[in-house]
Amino acid sequence: MTITLRMAWRNLWRHKRRTWLTVGAMVFSNLILVFSISLQLGSYRMMIDNTLKSYTGHMQIQREGYNDEPKMRSSIDAIIPLADKVRKQLGSDTVAARGVAFAMTSSEERSYGLQIVGVEPEFEPNVSTLPGLITKGSYFEHSNAEEIIIGSVLARNLRVGIGDELTLLGSGHDGSFAAGIAIVGGIFESGIAEIDRSMAQLPIGYFQNLFGMDGRGHNIVINAPELSQLSSVQHAVNNILTANDRLVVLDWEQLQPGLKQAIQADFTSAWFMYGVLIVLVAFSVLNTQLMSVLERTREFGVMMALGVKPARLGSLVITETFVMSGLGLAIGAVLGIAMTYYLSIVGFSYPGMDQMAERFNLPDRMYPSLSLLSIMLGPSIVFLFSLLASIYPAIRLFFLQPVAAMRAV
């Protein structure tokens, strides 16, 4: 241990109460930052999972250009065999083929235009939460059932219920006229009015017959076990599709760019509040070190008269701050890790969250996501700003006159 470090440690404990108050401010801020950033990252993970699993999926196989212009003819040939191949290669059943079309849907009293999605009844519940949101009736039992699942708003607008017939009129894959009748087998309520009003599902077998798809479809939805495994799953799917250069694999950032932008905007706004906390701690350190320097003016004057250079005294002040900030970082990070780890296991909730989660088929608790980034990001910035705050007291020593300083009371 160098003489500067020993002197810094001794000087810190001249005023134990003041030192511990400053360290306590750092500990509190570091604890809050570790927990808040971990909770924020965990909520983003839950937001991404819940948003994507409602319909979009973590990634999709599509015909090149379909995402930009979703045309009926931009389809994938033999889509169900391809989906079976992907499921087999990945060893996962979170893969489902879909077809998408637009049609006029009519009841005895009213007509509305909506998006019709053909789904695989066996695998759709593995990639989407919509099948679990059915409030009346039940989901499809087989791929060729002449049934339709509609949203609660659409059911109310069309004035239909379970067992009623709907007439579907649209355009087929080859441009021909597509017409059919489907019985309302289930009504879902997602809590999002736009989805409940403008989207319906058909079994993919009946969908392909109705719209003349001849075994075709428009996308294959794939969910990864965890978001952290997304890139490896996407790489594996790309290897499966090497024989067909007209197909592409799009991840959720390409499918839902607005979601990524919303997360970035929220994270940026949260750092405004974090910044206020960090600046307050920095001013606390500045106040502590400035008081410490002013109290030792006479002592510093004597040391300078004995030949100690101002740079050496300035490094002493910065070393004191370094030690104090290190204590605050270590204790705060440990306490933050302990609290966050506990809550990452048992979960975190607030009043009313369970009712909201039940309505939207979401988890009723949030789980902080503990990582090296969430542990070190906040405390490291507090540590850096604390060191920066000590620069001003250290610079004052360069303008100190030994004779005047020794006369200070």
C-alpha cells in the first residue's frame, strides 16, 4: 500500500459520520440503479415476449419482399411440409405455418372487411396467445374445419354469436373469386380493439381451399426458447433454407420496428431520472471533498512549505474520493445484486397488476433481468461522476499559497 493510499484512508476516517453519509448516498444510489435498470431490462424482455407471442412471433420465414408489400401472390410453396421440416430440424414445436388474406365478411345484418389468417390448429397455440384468449366457444379441432374464430368487437358489430354463419368473399391466389361460408366456433378478446375488430382466423386447410392456395401460405412463425437464443435459432433456420434463395428469415426487429423504437425511447427517458440521481450524488461528493480541503488548508500549507508539490496533494484528494467511491460501489452493487436476485426468483408485482395480466393473458409478475450490464452500468457511472466531482477541490490546491495557508484559522 503506497503512502498516498495510506494517507487517503486515514483522512477519510477523520470525520467518520461525514464519510459514512457520503458513502451511504452512493450505496443507496447504486442499489436503486442496479434494481431499476435490472427491472427495466426485465420489463422490456417481458414486453417483447408478450407483444411478439400475441401474434408476430420472434421471427418469420417469408417470401422475399412480402414484409414490405404483403401481396397474396408472394407466397411460399408447400408451406406445411416446410414448417414440418423446420420443426424437425430445430427439435421444437414452436413453429407454425400461416396464410394471410383479406375478405369481406357478412352476417345476416352487416358486412365488414377484415384480415383472414389461416393457422395450423395444432401448433398455433405454441406461437400465439390468441387461442388462449377465447372467451366463448373453443379453438379449432382440425385443419379442415369450416369454422372461424373472430374477435369480440367484430362479433358485436356483426351481431353474431357461437354457431352463427358468416359469408366470406375475397380474391383467391390466382385472382379468382373466393367465396365460402364459415360457422363461428369461437370469440376471442385480446383487449386490443383493433385486433378484436379487424382480424379472424380459419384453419389453414379450409383457408387454402377457400382462397385457392394449392398448399401455399405466406409465413412461418417461429418462437425461440429465450430471446438470448434468437440469433442462434435464426442462424439454424437460415441453414435450413439455403436451397431456396427466395425465402428470408426476418427477426422481430424487422417485423416490429416500432417496438424497438418504443423501448429505446423509454430507456432514454428513464436515464433522465437516473441522471438526476447521479448528479445529486456527485454534488454530495463535491461538498464532502471541498469541506475536507478547506478544513485542511493549514495542513496543506505546511506540507507545501516542506516541499510537497500541489500535484501530489491533488492526487491525495482524488485518491480519497477513489477509495470512498469504491466503497460505495462495492457495497451498493452487492446489496443491489442481492435484492434483484431475490426478486428475479419470486417476481415483482404492484396492486392491480394481476387483474390486468389475467385480462390480457399475460404474466402477473415482473422479473428483473440480472446481468453484468445491469449490475455495473449505473454504479460505474456514479463512480466516474464522483471522481469528476473531486477534480475541483484538487485544482484549488494548485492556487494555494503556503504562507497564506499556514496563517489560515
